[in-house]
Amino acid sequence: MEARAYLKYARISPRKVKIVLDLIRGKDTTTAMAILKNTPKAASEYLIKLLNSAISNAEHNFNMNVSDLYVSECFVCPGPTLKRIMPRAQGRADRILKRTSHVTMAVKERTE
């Protein structure tokens, strides 16, 4: 049994989130939380909240033991891209792409 948590429409690029997700994949939740709290990346704030949500879902919805949980699956998908215009010289305009992310995190109980 696994508990999932989703973060949709986060205003951060999926490329930046993927770097931090690769650090915590497969780790137990206490280690993953320590890694996230000590990683100086913008995505860490989003992922701390998401990990807490997944742990709470496991505890309250599935009656799992919190001390046995580990991050079994975590991935990021691109969300919709906001297109903005930046004025440039001689009346031209450049497009700025403000990317969004959909992050999924699942935790499972470790069975040994």
C-alpha cells in the first residue's frame, strides 16, 4: 500500500524540481526531510510541504507506521506554460516562458 500526494501548478520549472527529487528518491522519510531542509534550492520549500502531506496521508488514511515510511516514487511533469512578452530594442519583443510543474510523491512502508 502506498500513500500519494500531489502538487499541481507550482510556479517553478520542472528542470529545477527534478534535481532535488533525485536526491530524495528511495530514502526513508526522516532522511529525505533532513536532505530537503539542508538543500539550498527553491524547490526544497515546495517538496518539504509535499513530503509532509504524503506522510500525513499515509498515517491518517492508511494507518501506516510513520517510522517505516520511505519515498517510493517521486517525479515531476511540466504543467501549463505562461507566455509573457519582454520589450526589446527597436520595437521588437521577446517571449518569456514561465514554466509550471506538477509534482507527484508516493511513500510506502518498508517491509523487511
